[in-house]
Amino acid sequence: MKNYVLTGTNLTIDELTHIARAKVGEVQVSIAPASMERMIKARQTVLDIVKKGKAVYGINTGFGALASMQIPNEDLEQLQYNLIRSHCTGVGAPFSRDVSRAIMIARANCLIQGFSGVTPSIIELLFDFINYGITPVIPEKGSVGASGDLAPLSHVALALIGEGEVEYQGKIVRADFAIHQIKKTPAKLGPKDGLALINGTSVMLALGSLAVTECTRLMKLADIVSCLTLDAVRGTASAFDIRIAQLKPQPGQLAVSENLLKIINGSEIINSHPEDGKVQDPYSLRCIPQVHGACRQTLKHTEEVMNIELNSVTDNPLVFFETGDVISGGNFHGEALALSMDYLAMGMSEICNIAERRVEKMMNPHFSDLPAFLVKDSGLNSGLMIAHVTMAALASENKYLCHPASVDSIPTSTDKEDHVSMGVTSGRKLHEVIKNVQHCLAIELLCNTQGLEFLRPLKTSPALEKVHALVRKHVAPIDQDRIFYKDMENLARLVESNEILHEVESILGELL
């Protein structure tokens, strides 16, 4: 079991992903003692304000457009329950288990920093949910990214008070049942507790952080897959010469050029044909460093944004117990996350766009010198003609998914919340683009490994021969037409795993 002691400022994207994906018993997450002490002090500050009777937003007032209404002390507990119940307005399919767990981790890491004034025992129960595998059912639609992700986070809070639904031991059950199963009791809300639980960027942050993890792997995988295509169409690696990249030293381009040269090194195929035969490769081959490299820089920016947000305080109002001040601000606004996720979606979409062009080159016998649609007896057999069409459909779908959600805004709460980020929409679109990229790379793998069959006995590089052998464990060579969607599903699962990258890095060391 891996133990994580969180302080609120020491969580990484890799750790968040590991905890989110872990099964029960694989990880244990706890609160650092110093963070618990800060939470206790901040909570006392909130209770002191209640005793004094001064109107302070979020503690003894209404919310949003109702902020000017002071609530009597005897109603403050009911105020918080009303807030959670009324804000549970999410619709649509629930988030996946991984995303829902990442949401809880991100929210907990924010609240334990001691600037929210939340009751510490509530956060301890949130940690219990993570450790015991109690996952709230969180509808994926309903947040505009104003005052944070109110609706989806309210479904988490509803589970904590025992009134929502959760997934526990493989079944959807009432939250109070699951809580009692782990011998705990539902949370009891006091002043500011409900607002602290739901006011922040934790949903869009979870989506962005998990996306960064997946995109990091897919970017490397795209380099590997593109090299297989380069050999399948007997292209040249001369355009990857590191001296070219050094004259345009974009960090992504430099990294991709280095990767490609390592991956293709030792190929018999690439040394078996003269470079002057085609004069130059098409851009989809020749410009892989420039395109894949630019896509990597969208990832780098998003990773920087998520890393900062992951260890930030996004609640409102914020409690500064050292001075007793409670200050209302706007850290709940998700503009930075929304913009960066829209940017990353564009980068990942371009991975699909250029990959689709490479596959077209393998379909076309006038360019590749391979049989039309990569099958013998073309005409009688259609080969991979429609697999390419599917890839074209996915690449085109990504183009409309790349319309940025972050440039939209719709005023809510009687125009009090008059500019919103749409960050959850940005994150949901990004994850859909990522799924399409996985399928596109799977189709490219289906095509380029088939293309290599026509070049035997020549071999590609040692690293790529490992990949070819791994693909053949899942998909047989194509001799004649068959049902291809099953092959595509098998390779999509392979792309989602770490097997290909592991095989390549076992020979070459870690790719950039």
C-alpha cells in the first residue's frame, strides 16, 4: 500500500492520477498534522464570527445574488443543508470512477490548507471516501465554472451528508448505507461548511489533471506510431536531423526530433532505399517534429496551469485566521483552466489530423508502393479503406470539439455571476478529443503494422520490431477482408495501456 500524507501544497498530477485510479487497499491518503492544525484554527475563526453576529458572506448570509440577506444564527445549520440540496442540479451521465475520485482528491487538497474554515471532521470523512472506495455519483453536466463547480461538487457534498448516491463495492447504493458500512456517520454541516465543499475549481481541475497524464503518454506514443508509418511507406528520417531543429529551437520540436531519431535507429528498411527517389516526403512525415512538437507545447502549458491550481486555494470567502479576516474574492473562477484545456484539445486534435494524413499515404498505392488499402487482391478485398474513413470521421469530429468553450460566457444568478469560464465543458470536450486520438492511433497502428508485412524480410528498428510483435499478439496480419472493428477495439485497448511505451522504453530508455 502506498501512503500519501497531503499538506494541501505537496500534491502532484502523477500522484493525483495514481490515487484516482487505485483500487481499494492500494493507497492510503491522510492529512498532515500541520494542515489539520490550520483547519482547526480557521474553523475557530468562523465560529467566533458567528458569535459576534457580524454579517460575513458565506458564513451568516445568503449566497450569490442573496448575499445581502443576513441569516439568524439559529438557521445557519439549515442554511448549509439548503445550499447543498438546492445546488444538486446536475444532469447527464455520471463522471467515471477515476474522474469522481480525482474530484474528491482535488477538493480535499484545497480545503486542508486551512483557508476555508470548514469543519475538519467533514474532510476526514472525505478522506475516508477516498480510502474505502466510496465514490459519489456526480452528473457530468451543470457547471458553468462560476463560483466554482457548484452543481457537481454539491453531489459530492450530498453524499457526505448521507443523502446522495454512491458507487460502493461495485453497486450504486445510498450514501448513508455506504458510510455506515465503513463504521462512520454522515457529516453534520455547520456555518460555511456547505459552501466550502462546493465553491471551487475541483471538477475542471480533476478533468485537466487526468487529461495531462493521458496526453503525456499519447504524445510519446504518437512519435512511436509515426515512425512505424515512416518505415511502412519507406520514407526518410533526414528531416529529423537534430541540426534542423537546433535552427528553430522550439522545445517540443527538439524533443520530438530526438525521440524520432532514437526510435527509428537501426531500421533496415530506412537504409534499403535511396533518399532521392521521392525527393521529399509529404508534410505529414517530414514535419512530424514541427507538428508533434507544437502539440507538446500545448500540453506543457496545461500541465503548468494544473500543477499550480492543484495546490491552490479556490474557495470563497477565504479565512485568514492569523488576523481574523474573512475576505471575499474570485479564486473559484476557472478561466486559466478553461483556456488551457481548450488549448490542449487543439493540440491533441492536431495529433489526429496529421496521423490521418499519414494513413491516407498508406492507402494510396501511387505514393506508398504498397497494395491499395493494404490488402492483396484489391477490388475483391476492400482492405482498410473504411478503417481510414472512420479515422477521417474522428479527426473531423475533433475539429468541432475544438471550438473553445472558454470564449463563451452566460450570466447567471441575476447577473451577479456575470462572467463564467465554462471550464467543465472545456474539460469534458478535451476528454472526448483524447478518446478520438486513442482510436486514431489504434487505426494508424493497424495500418502501418500491416504495411510492414509487405516489406518482409526487411526489418524496422529493434524498438519498432518490439511494437510490431506486440501488435501481432492482439491482431493477426490481414490476408483478406474480415470484420475489422474488433481489431480496432483490440488495438484501442492496447493504446490505452502502457504496454507499447513500456516495450520501446525498455530498449531505448525514457523518451522525452
